[in-house]
Amino acid sequence: MENKIVYSLIVAILNRGFSDIAMSAARNAGAKGGTVISAKSSGLHEEETFFGISILPEKEVVLILTSDDTKNAIMRSIIKHVGIESEGGGIAFSLPVTDVEGIARLTHPEEN
């Protein structure tokens, strides 16, 4: 039996302090919620020094599990508000999700 892609995981990587703006934009586009994880960039071009010690910019990773049909609208909204050209410096991508357990709100009516 072949798994149909019904869900997507949106991953948005932002400069620290911009996850609230990203989540607000995502909710306005149909997201029900998300998870924010603190992270640290390891890109060489972003490395700064403070008293001779290398400091890597802090980031936030926003994870949003959504139905595949709302994925593009949510991603566009996030990038519109905190995209790479803004202070938020955000990027976003999505990954297909074949199976989901424990999240009834995302279930499509035809699956009930």
C-alpha cells in the first residue's frame, strides 16, 4: 500500500527574536500552531568575534506540521514577514510527511 502525502512539515530558520512574528504570519495563513527550537548558526560567513572569541549568531527554528494543501500559503506568509531580505533573515522549506499519529485537528473530514 502506497502512502499518500497529506501532511507537510514546514521548517523555518530565523534570526533569534523573530519566531513570534513568523508564528503570527503562519497562523494568519492557516497554521494551527508550531514548535520553536533555539539553535545556533554554523555558517562561516556569519561568525563574529567578541574580545577575540568567535560567536555564532543565535537562530530559532520554527516547525509547523500542516496539511499539504495549506503548506504554500503558510510558507509564503512567513517569508513575506521574516524572509531573508528582512531583519528576520529567514528561510523556509518543507518536507513531506507520510504518517501522523496523535493530532486529530489535522485530520481531513473524509478520514473521520
